[in-house]
Amino acid sequence: MRILITLLVACLLALSARAGEREVLTVPLVTYYDQAPFYSPQSATDLTRQLADLLTSRSGGRYRFVATVLPKKRVENMAQFDDWQGLVAWLHPRFVNDEEQHRFFWTEPLLLEEDLVISRAEAPVEYAGPASLRGKVLGTVLNHRYADVEDMFARHELRRSDAASLETNVRKLLLGRVDVVFVSYSSLPGLRERIPKLDRMLYIAPQPRNHFTRHILLTRGLPPELVRFVQETVAKFGHDPEWQAIVARDHLESLTPKH
């Protein structure tokens, strides 16, 4: 495992070819979200790629950021090693047990996010905390943990039904194979595009499961000038017309913080 991590570290921070007389540092901007809006390889609105392109543009030729998708488990494994170097987009500190922000550097929020609780319109689930899900079947993503209901799984008060992706879970919900699914607000526009008449078939509980923010994680072994550039650039996004246009194309303007 250590050899694998070392090789991944080398891949995650490599020098590119020269641009004129100056070397451009190629920096993979990693995400483990492999679906819209954060990853849409067949669409112009691939949010991670657009974020990478904007950071590249703002760097004045110093850096070339490249959107890079890695499996969630691999990113979590790499994050266990103190010598890992990398940038990971769309995370919250609690996702990697760094609530105190001592292990990694973090940018200002990119998005103000909320997790919604959805069910079928003909069988609505009113959410009022985890206890209100007792006796239900929750559509879950394979290998994902759900900290607020893990104890209910263990006591068989709530049953999980795994699928490979969020979209598969939503389709299972519409077929009546699960009772409820957790969906981030940012995922809804893409789901609406791919599943016709989705809003007619869903019930969204008025109380969300939780609220959280999405940031860029930067490891402490990165060059300080790179860390400083990314943090300072993201801190200006709240008043950056180009960033506002990007999130508007994904119908996420309501989630953007005003720094």
C-alpha cells in the first residue's frame, strides 16, 4: 500500500512541459464525485473541470489544474498518509475527520450545500431527524457510510439497500424498491435532466437532513505558494462574475456564498 500511495503522490504533483521559458506546474484537482454536476464528461457543465479551468486562468501561467476523478476509497486511503500531496474538491472537513482543520489546509466555501430527504409523492416521508426513518428502507450508495443512521442499521431499525450510484437509488425509489433516499441539493438539476417528470414523482421533506459547505482540501506538503494562490483565489469567488456564471449554468446560484 505504501508503494501504491507513493506512486499516486508522484502522479498527483508533476511538472509539465515548459511554457516559453517558465515551467508550468500541472496540478490534478481531484474529486471522487463521479456524477453531475461535479463530473459530466459528456456535458459542458462539468463543474470540476470548469473549476480547474478557472483556477488555471487565474494563475497567470503558473499552474495548469486538471480535473481528475479517483474512486472515493482511494482518496480516503491516500488521506491517511501525512506525506500525501494533493488537492481534493467539494469536501467538507468532517468528511475526512478534520473538523478542527489541523490535518489539511482548506479554502473558503465553494458552495453552501444541503442534504435533502426524498421519497415518493404517493408515499411521502416527513423527516424530523433519524428517528423518523424507523422501519424504512434507505437507498444507499455502496461502501458509503451514513454517520447519523449507522446505529439504526446496526439495531435493524432502518434497512439499507445498496446501489452503485445516487441515480440508481433514485430510480429504485421511483419503482418502490426503497422508501427514502438522501440527495444533495446540487444533484437535483442533473437528476431532473436525466429522469423526465422527476418533480411530479418525488416528495422532498421540508426539513433537510443537514446543511454543510463544500471546499477544496489542500494537503500540508504542497508548495506554500500554491496553497496561498488557491486559497486567495477561492476567497474572491463570491464576487467573481465568471464563477457566478459557471454555477448559474448548473442552476446552483442559490448555493453560492457571498464572501
